[in-house]
Amino acid sequence: MKMVATAKFKKDMQKMENGLPFARPVMALFQRLPVEEKPGPITYLAVTSDKGLCGGVNTQVSKQVRLGLREEEAKGNQVKIQIMGGKGVATLKRLFADRFTNTFEELSKSPWTFATASMVAERVTLAKPGRLMIVSNSFKNMVTYETQVKHTVTQSEATTMDRTEWTKAMDVYSFEPSIYEVWEDLHEFYFGCVVYAAFLEAATTETAQRMTAMESATKNAGEMYNKVSLQFNRARQAKITTELCEIISGASAVCSGSCRAAPPQGLYAPTGSLCAWLMLASLHAAHAFSGAQLLEQEWAARCKASANFDRYLVTHYFRNRGVEFTKREASEFCHFGYITALVIAAHFEFPSSVAQAKRLLYLAFV
């Protein structure tokens, strides 16, 4: 997801860098007009995305719309909401569905162009808003953004402005034909530029925040995996320790008894991996050779001198008694925790011949 967002971010960034110089001169012209806050109906146009997994981009826009709506209704003004993007619709529909006048969803499925922005702007102006506030995210850099509530000049506001102030603002440019004749067309072009620029910045902010969110999600998933692995290993080690204590206790009890057993005659060594049928050998070995001489001191010395005690036990001890282990078998045997069985078996003097040793080991399965 991060790689996809990174590739998309470069395209959105290029579109924004090419599109904003086209829209900003007209927006700067209308920003010169005097803004007078008058009581009356107000419309909020929220610019959100159609997809999630982009941090708090959509949440912040919805939050600003809710705050503005409650503030205006507290003053006694009627509030209407128009939303671009499916996430904003889903968030605000539950509480403020009766204030909706227009919704524009799945705009990101097709390339965002000025023609698309003009169609959206036309739909918004058909509602003839008295005052219009656009709530969108302004792109700062790949890490930060700012959620802004921008006032947009409507035609009804322009007709009630002071003519002196209005003329002073518009006389910066020369119009042919006169400004009064092209005013409606100029205002429609201005509003299309406002919607076009707002969506470009919102789309770039969305992909940038999605990159950050996916990177954080990957990092958090790795940390969660490490924590779960640690808990699993602790539980596994506790279980192995418990089994080790039980086996040692059982072996001690058997050694202190008087029972004797001998390995059966005429048995053959089973086929298959040696690691698979050595699992329970030590327990039967303890019963079969409970009266043999203990080698505790010898093996304690070997444990301290060996850097890899597990493999040393498996390979060296049985090799001296005619049972050969491969390196892989020894590693697998130690990895699965069966070294506990060999520790107990090491306390007894095994027969030196291979046949007798395998007969002893075969006791685990008879």
C-alpha cells in the first residue's frame, strides 16, 4: 500500500503543481473583495476522499463541518451541507442527513480535470447559496497539512457589496467587454477554479497521508508480531521447563526404586528419521537401566566445557557408543526440545554396541 501510494503521490503532486498556477490568479482577484459576515443561510462544501486508510484527513474535515454547523445554528442561521467524497458522506450522514443538498461520490475514479470541477461547481451554484464556506485540506508537505475553512464569494454576496469597494477591487484589471457584462461568467469561472484547486490539494494530501499511515501500520504490525512471538516463546519455554522438571522428578523416583528391566531381544530398529523415534527413549531407558551407574559429575563437566551443549550431547555421547547422528538430525533433535530426554539418558551407561543401543531406543515405541 505504501509503494502504491508513493507512485500515486508523484502523479498527484505533479497535477497540483501544474494546476494551482492556473487557478490562483482568479482566486486572488476575488479575495480582494470585501468580506461582510451577515446573518442568513450558509452552505458548507466539504472536500473529502472516497477511500480511507489515510490518517485523519477526512476526520478533520468532518469535524470542522460539525463545529461550523453547530456554531451557525446557535446563531439562528440555516445550514446546508454539500459533500465531495464518499467518506465525508458516510461520516456526516448519520447525524446531519436532513441538511444535505448535494453529494458527489466516486470522483476519484476518473481523472480530475477542470471540466469535472466546473460540473461540480455548477451543481453547487444551482442551489443558490447565500454564503458558501469550503472546508478542505491544504497541502503543506509530505508530513503536514492544514484543514482550512475558506469563504467563497457568491453572486448574492457580490450584489449586496458596497459598490465603491467592489469597483476598487476590480479596477486592478481591465475587462473587455466591461466587468458588469462578464461578471456572471467570471464568477462561474472563479468558482470552478476554487473547486478545482481545493480538490487538487485534497487529493495530494490524501496520498501523502496514506503513505505515512501505511508506513506506521507496517511498523506497528512488526512490533505486534515481535510481542506475540515473545509471548509464545515464553509460554513454550514455560511448558518445556515444566516437562523437564516432571521428567527429572520421574527419573529420580525410578532410580531410587528397585525395579529392573531388560531390553527385549530380537527387536529391529524402526525406519525413518532418528529424531522422530528418539522422543521418548530416555523415559523407557530410565526404566530399563535404572540400576546403572550415574554419570552426573562427568556430564556436568562436559556441559561447562562445551559451547554448544545440546549438539554435543546428541552427537558426541552417542557417537562414543556406536550410534551416529547426522548434523541435521542433531540440530532438529535439539530444536524441538527433546534434549531433555537425552539429559536423562546420559545419566545411565548405555551398551557400547549399536544393536543394543538401538534396541534400547526402540523401547519408546513398544
